[in-house]
Amino acid sequence: EEMQLSRTGLNRYASRMEKVGAKIRASREMAEVWAAKLGSAPTSDVGKLLMEFVKTLAFETSMSMAEDDKPVAPKALGQLALVAQ
């Protein structure tokens, strides 16, 4: 059987992907702001690894929140900033 995609289904998918894309763009902008506030990039291997971990954690958290449409708690952002320092 040949399956066809409905227009409404395609529109729902496109709308959902646009929301996810907007959240990814917003998280990138937030990452740039935090990077500017935290100063220079880490030079040690451990520091670089920690920064990558924080970026990955922030991305995964924002993606899971995108499904629930929950805002990020300011306390969580503060804790991420402390870990990044």
C-alpha cells in the first residue's frame, strides 16, 4: 500500500519543527550570552570537557522542554553557570 501524507499532518509537523528550531536558536543565543559573561574559554582539557558537557546538557534539557513547552527555571540557569565557572 502506498501511504500519503495529509496536508494538515505536514503543516502540524512543519509547525512543530519551527517551534523546535526557534528554541534551538534561542538556546544558542543564551549560550553566547553566558560565554561572554564567563569570560575566556577554558584552556585545560578538563575545562574543555566540562564546557562541552554543559553545552550538551543544556541542549538536551531544552529539547526535552520543547516537547513540554515548559520554561527554563532561572535557578537551573544559575546552577549551569556555576558549573561552567
